[in-house]
Amino acid sequence: MKTLKKFFLGLLILLIAMAIIAFFLPREVHVERTASIQAPAKVVFNQVNNLRSWDKWAVWNQMDPDMKVDYKNRGIGKGAAYSWESENPNLGAGTMTITESVPYDSIATTMNFMEEGLSTGYFLFEESGQTTTVTWAFDTDLGYNPIARWMGLLFDSMIGPDFEQGLQNLKIVAETIVQEKRPVVELVNLPAFDFVSIRQTIELEDVSEQMGINYGQLINFINQNDLAMTNMPYAIYHKIDGNLIDLECGIPVNSKVEAQENIQTGTMPAKTYAAADHFGSYDHLEQTHSFIQKWIQNNELQLAGSPMEQYLTDPQKEPDESKWVTAIYYPVN
């Protein structure tokens, strides 16, 4: 009996000692890992900024294929979130939210693990040449819970390997996109702008020739009215009906003027677009259009208008088609 009493007394003293020592252990925990990825920051950033893409690289998202996931605010960019529920005890239930998103530079997140409490995280993207260095970090406040503070000593060894594997998976995903020359689709918000344009229905085989004529007329109109271009020319494909295209050719300008004959003027309202750049000849534009359309469907967005192409390279100044860049925009809700 005395031996048993001594045992419990010793155990009590040990527990008290551990509780006291716990208050001298770090209250805040920081876990951080870094990886170098052979891809532009834009490519890597968008794999993190789109929460649906986490299934492709984040270790936790791959642990339970039956995990229930619900995306909020499109699941993309600042304010986007997803909640999860899993029977896997290592996953449980919780919510993750993107609290800040600075394109190609940084992303901040919060994670609410329900009974586990709230933590914060961030990603930093630093591009140098053809390489992007990605830093993934996790921070949490353990409060005054002595058990949590002891567990905090193990966080780096518990969470760090998942970060390392996740970054390795992210590296594979991003580098594959570059190797396969896949378009990078992202949500962009274009501000309102004034424009001059010509809209007409033309036959498909006449598109290239008619666009050249239309832009020539618009340039003359701009010069005659002392206007200035504020961005590169664009074309909106309002409707395609068999061999006929309802096409609008436009140029952004610095102010509004009165319309004249077949030339329209006005202000394009600010909109949110699913956008991607097409590199190379106009002959293959349809491939990028199809890629964007599929991306919109996969991300459960709704079209809110007609697609627009903006020609960022002037073919008259750059004869090499491989260097041509065309921005393609699909307005979405």
C-alpha cells in the first residue's frame, strides 16, 4: 500500500512539475517549409489561390477521397473558403479561408479546426528567372493549455513532413503545366473603360480581313477626335450562328465622344472575367477558348456575357507568330 501511495504521489508531483514547466514552453508555434519550382510565379500562385486545385497537391485533401467539401465565394481568391467533413480522425471537420491574396506575391489563410481551434498560415512566392521559391508557413497560439504547449514541441515534426510533401506535389503540378504549355486560367477584375467600336455581322471567312478594315477606321476616328488609345484593341464575339459572326471590334480610349455613322462609343462596365493568355498564332485560339470554357464549368461559375479577345501583340510590329500574345476573357458570375 505504501508503495502504491508513493507511486501516485510521485505521479502527482510529476504532473504538477510538467504543468509548471509547460508555462515556460513556447506559447506560439511556427512551422515553415520552402521549395523551389521551375515555373513562373503566376502558375504556382494560381494552384494555391484556387482552393479546388488543392486536391491535386495538398496531402490532407488526398487522405480521404470521400471527404465532403463545400466551397464558398467561388473558392478562388480573397474571401474564398471551403469547409470539410471527414470520418478520418486525422482530418475531422473545419473551415479554411483565404484572408488575403496578392497576385503572384502572397496568400494568407486561416484554418478553423473546430475543436482544435484557429490557426493562420501564409504562402510567399518569389520569382527569379525561371524559378519560383515558395514558402509555406503555419502559425498557432496554444494559449495557456499545458498539454497543448507540450504538444507544440512536436508540431514541426508532425506538420512539417506534410508541408514538404505538399510542396513537392505542388512542384510536380506546376512544372507539368509549364511543360505541357497549358493555359493558366484565373479570375480577374477589369475596371470600367471608355471605348470606340464597330459591330457588325460578317461571314467567318471574312473575319481577318474585316477586322483589319474596322481597326483602321477606328484609328482614324480616334485621330480625328483627338482621342488616345489607353489599351490594346479587342474583339467581342457576341454570337456565332453557323457561318455568321456577330462581331464587335473595339479600342479603349481616354474619354467618351459622340458616336458617328457605324462607329459606336460608350463605357464598358467593370466586370469579373475568367481569363487566360494565348501564346502563338491566331489559328489555334479555339484551343485556349475551349480550355477556359472547361475551367469555368469545373469551377461551377456562370457565364455573364460574350467572350472577348484582346490583342496584346501588334502583328505589324512583330511578324513572328510564336511571340504573339492574346488575352482571352469570359465574363462570369
